[in-house]
Amino acid sequence: MNRLCFGKDPLFIEISLSEVKTDDCGNPIKRTREAITVSNFDLIGPEFWENHQYILGEEKYGYEYVKKFDNIHRLPYSNWTIVRISACQFDQFSLIHSFDKPNDETALRLMNACASLMMEQFPDIIFGYGFDNEYSFVFQEKTELYQRDERLIISSCSSCFTSFYMMKWKEYFPSKELVQPPHFQVEVSCYPEPRIVCDYLSRRQSECHNRNQYTTCFWMLVKSGEGENKAKEILKDTLPKDKNELLFQRFQMNYNNEPAMFRKGSCAYRQKVEAS
């Protein structure tokens, strides 16, 4: 401790000095500190890691061995691949963008436009079926897209469909801003026979009919003054014929006269036409 004295009263100041480290020759060793460095290096090959061994705490580095961690899942051969793309949190998305209920025809046409672009982007798609907020794409049996790597197919289809949706938005909604970006999830299924593919598509169309019939009844009830909870209670345990009767009796609406795009969904496929 060092003593400093000013006037009559001594003032004691304790000064803590850190010990200076020296090398064998008595020269002071310069202290170092960690600093974040942002630079540009080639990470392909061992040179960077050999010169910076302290980062990972290993002595030798390679990169070929990383491939064994990839866990690639290839879709089985001799199977028809179906990629189903569906929007996440679509109720919130449609509310934010003021979509018409129960069906927004413009939003459905936007989905169809995206499906057409998907078929142009991926020639191996031979058929597409969509309704509401989803689209299913059938890839030909012998497709070699991304060597049938499931992860690459999922990520590519999801990113492409999302990009097309955002790219086409202004064309179909010129007076609406895209306030929130859409988010689509992807599921992949494989079927060994065309018959099963047809059954899958039939099941999706049945889901389209059931969902649209329910939402049509629901929103007609809500628009007539019924609360949403009351509308759900009215429709609970009703059969398709009951819903048809409800629409006709209360709203003079024949469900079979609703636009086919609402009731049946949309099909996208290639066919030969006369050249103009």
C-alpha cells in the first residue's frame, strides 16, 4: 500500500498492482484478450483449421467425414411421389388480409397460378390438385429430382411455392399490401400404384367438399347474425344432407349451384392443344 500525504492529514490510497508476468529472460509478457474477428477465409480444406486449432480444440480437421452425418433419406424407387403443400396459420393470414368468407375467389386463383408455375419449374410434376389453402403435386414415378433426396425436395418445393405466392401477390391483389409473408409446410408421401394415387386425390377432393360445405354453412350463419359459437353448435353432428337443407331452408341457397372451384377444388395438368 502506498501513502500519499496532503497537508496535515495523511490520505491513504490503496493501489492494487497486478503482477507482471515475465518470460525466462525477464522480459514482460504481453497480455492478450479475446476479440471477435470477422474475415473471409477458405473453409474448404484443412489449412484454416490447422492454423486455428484452438477454435474447436482438435488437432486435425477434414471435411469428407461430415458426409456420414448427413443422414440422407431417399424416397423409394418405383413409387409415385406426392408433395402436399399447405399454408400454416392461414386463418390468421386470411384475417389480416381481409379475405372474403367462406371463399375468396381471388386468393384461390392466386394458388392456382402458383401451381402452374410449380409445374413449369418442376417438369416431373404431372398433376396438381388444390383447394382452400393447400395443393398436392404428383411427381412421375421415375423422377430423379435431387436424386430423390426427401429433404431437398421438401425445402425446394416449399421455397418455390412461397416465392411464387409473394411474386404473384400484386398481380391478383393490386390494392392490397402483403402485410405478412405466407408460410407453407410440406409433406411427402410415396405410393407404389397409380390406383392408390387416384384414391389419395379422391380423398383430398372429399375433404374439399366436406370442408367447404361446413364453412359455407358456418359463415352464412355468422353473417345472418348468429355468433360463431352458436353457429358451431348448430352445425355440430350434422350430416351433408342436413347442411344442404339448412342452406336451402334458411338462405334459399342450392349448394350444388356454388362455383365448382369452391366445391370441387382445382386440377392442374398438361394436355396437348392445337398450336396457334
